[in-house]
Amino acid sequence: MLKIRYILRLVRAFVARFKGLLVLGVAVGIAMFFITRFIGPSVLGKAQESIGIAGRYQTENLPQEILSLIGDGLTKIDEAGFPEPNLAKSWETPDKGRTWIFQLREDAEWQDGKKVTSSSINYNFTDVEVERPDESTIVFKLKEPFSPFPVIVSRPVFKQGLLGTSEWRVTKASLVGNYVQTIIMKNETKQKKVFRFYPTEERAKLALKLGEVDKLEGTFTQSPFDKWPTMNISNNINEEQIVSIFFNTKDQLLLDKSMRQALDYAIDKSQFDGERALSPISPKSWAYNPQVKRYDYDPERAKELIGEASTDNEIEIKLVSSPVLLPVAEKIADYWKQAGVNTIVQVSSGIPTDFQAYLAILDVPKDPDQYIIWHSTQNVSNISSFQNPRIDKLLEDGRVELKTEERKKIYLDFQRFLVEELPAAFLYHPTTYAVERK
């Protein structure tokens, strides 16, 4: 007991003598906490960001937003879709699009400090012969003329692994099987970004709830975080994606374009979370045609066309949806039922091989060339099994024409005729959300 009392007297004496310093120390500590937690990130930037991304990716097909943090392409694309110099300072085609010659910048360096040379540029293209006449020149020889090629080489290129030329350098990449699980990168100021990948949006949201990440990017719904006062939510209209219904044009019910048009007229596109889409090309593109057929909500016209296209008293259709779009699919099913078409909704995690209508997100190519999506020879990627000689010819002409004004005329016609035939209904450009812990 005497020892305890002695210690207590020493503590009281110490506090009495140094209480001013102790109070000051506590005040400084509290102040430093608030500066570090709340003021520092806004002034100096966060030392580390932990970001969750929904989707399964391999290193070869990471989202463009992530690749652009790490590397550069020979070109870069402006908002209207035109290629601009990047690692290449200039380019030319001496034979109308079959051969492309790029001259590299003298000041471009890899993240290991070594100069970017033609021998270190390693795009992996099939059926393309690559020549490197000197360290500043790289030549691509194609089997056929291809006018969008300068857009194709806007994809960031890497020296080895993910060693690039841009601001952020990958310090670690973790894979589970062939899929990326985590990517850690740093910049010159020692800031760190940690990207964690989750197979579904629901799993990514759970990671934010559990504190595995501080931010989610690219989610299609803000629930339940719109009710959380601890979260900041921002949104963005993604005009590089289109929520679309692909119709199986070989299906007996949908063989007639009148039925496809009826189903489009039956949907009120203003009720979706996004900006109305009119054609398969982004409204930002130099080739966009705003004068295509609109298919505004017209339930009476829908019923009229359905009556003309079918003699069956009871019409049934199966709508297959990707999981993230299930609520949208259910809303579409209600519209179709109101128009007299009984609709069964089914969910598929991949592109179905047998379907009548398929609700999915179309990633809009940077160049208006959409040969791979709609040309009749593209058996795998032409999801709608669409065949139309006029569309085929326009797609063939568009990818060999070098003059921008002539290409624009081609793609204006392409959009007009494609939307009239309607192998797919283009509904809206989706709103995506970024959710961040305050």
C-alpha cells in the first residue's frame, strides 16, 4: 500500500509540475489528428487510395481508366474521337491505309528511365507485319487497308508486364488464377493507389461496407449508400456505353423488323437512370447522327405493329439479362406485357447462345467502325445474327476510306439504316456512380 501511495504522489507531483506541457501535447495531438484526417488529404492529396472495381479482368484487358494511369499509346483520342500524337509525334500512310508509319517522340521514357524506342514497342497484332527501320520509326504493314488503325494504337503499350510510360508505376499485381485481384501503384510523390477487383457489384459494395476499400468506382446503382451519411456519392453519364436489347433476328417471332420496332416503341426510355441513346455511336463522336429514327414511347403504335406482325392471340418472348441489369429487364418486361407480349425474364452471367432478346451493355468503340458488331461475316461477335447487304457495304467502305468527311457520310448512313432495321434497341447511356467514404 505504501508503494502504491508513493507512486500516486509522484504522478500527482509530475502532473502538477508539467500540466501545461501535457495539455499542450494533447491539444497538438488532437490538432494533428484533424489535420491529417480531414485537412491534409484536401491540401496535399491522400497518401493512399483504396478503390474497389466490380468485374473480372486479366492483365491484358484491364479497364482503360486504369491502363491510362500506367501507360500511353502511340496516339491518344480526343473527346470527339480523333487520334492525336502521344508516344508518336506523327504518322502517315503512303498506300491508302495498308501501311502505317509512326515517328516516335525523342523525349519519351519508360518508367525505368530508358528511352522509348521502336524496338521496345510491342503491340501484339495478328496478321500485321512490324518493321523497325531505326529506333525512332515503327512501321505496321496490314493485309488490308484499315483507316481506324491510328485509333487502335491509342491503347497503352507496356515494355514488360505493366511497366509503362505514364505517371503511376505498378509496384505489385496479385492474381487469382488468370484474374487480377489487386494492383498497387505509386507515383513520384509517393502517393499510392490500391485497386481491388471483385467478381460482382454486390461483392464490391460489401467490400466498401467492411472497410476493405474506401471508394467504389463505376457502380450502376448507389443503393444502399445513398442513405449513409458517411458516404460521398458522385455520378457520371457514360456515353461510351449503351444499355441495349439485342434481338435475335433469326428468331421466328423477331424475323420481321416490325415486331422489333413494336417492342422498342413499347418502352418508355425516360424512366431509366441515364441519358437517352439514339444510335450505336457515342453522341460525342465526330460521326454521330442525331437524325435517326427515335422510337419515342408510343404504346398504341406498339400494339398496332404487334397486331400486324403476328397472328397469334398470345405472344410470348424470353428476355435474357445480365445480372446487373435485372431491375431494368423487369421494367422492360412490364412495358412489353402492357403492349400484349407476355415476357419471361431470365438471368445469364455470360452471352447466351440461345435467346430471343438479350439485355446487355454495349461498349461503344472509340472509332465509328463497328464492323465486328454488325457485319454478317462476324459469326461470334454479331450477337443479333444480323445480315443486311447495305449495312455490310457501308461497314466495308467506312474502314477503308481515309478522308474524314467521306467517312462521316458513310457512318451517318450506317446509323440511319441500322436503326431503321433495328437488330438492337438502343435504350440509354447508363449513369455510373463513384461512392467514397468521407
